[in-house]
Amino acid sequence: MTFLYYALLFLHFVGWAVVLGGTVTNLRTPRLAPGVLHGALTAFVTGILMVGIGEAVLDYDYNHMKIGIKLAVAAVVVALTVIASRRKDPSRRLIGAIALLTTLNIALAAMWR
């Protein structure tokens, strides 16, 4: 199960990288890169699966406040990405909000112990 956990962690990182890269590169001409929605959904689902496997099988001790806040931020990123993907011309503020919240989620993971 440890291998599965780390495979999910890898996919989680790739998902967030796709979201951040796809939004930051398109801030000048506000549009959503093709893979951003899939990256957000990948990061969201793999994060939930990692916590489930870590709690149930690997007996990791998580900070549930941190996990809850990260889950809420990730849910907002997914929602904003769905909204932006359905619009023909998403605003720069919407794309910027996705990039900012993604950066916040990465910062919470890295800095909150």
C-alpha cells in the first residue's frame, strides 16, 4: 500500500503542476489551458484517496484541520475551473483566482506542519 500511496502522491503533484502551469501561462490572454480541468480533478481525487489510504491502512497521523482547509481550497479550485471551462472567454480575474488558490494550496501543504 505504500507504493500506491506514493503513486497517488506523484499524480497529486502532477495534477497541481498542470493547474498552476496552465493558469499562469495564460494570464495575459485569459483562457483556460486544455488540461487544467483534468489536473484539478486529478489533484482533488488523489488527495482524497491519499488521506483515505493513509488513515485506514498506513496509520498516518494527519492534521485534520490542515486537511480540511486544503480540501475546501481544492474544492473551490475545481469549481472555478469548471466555471472557467464552460465560459467562452473566462476573465483574467477568474484565471488569476485559480492560480492564486492553487498556490495557496501548495503553500499550505509545504509550510503547515
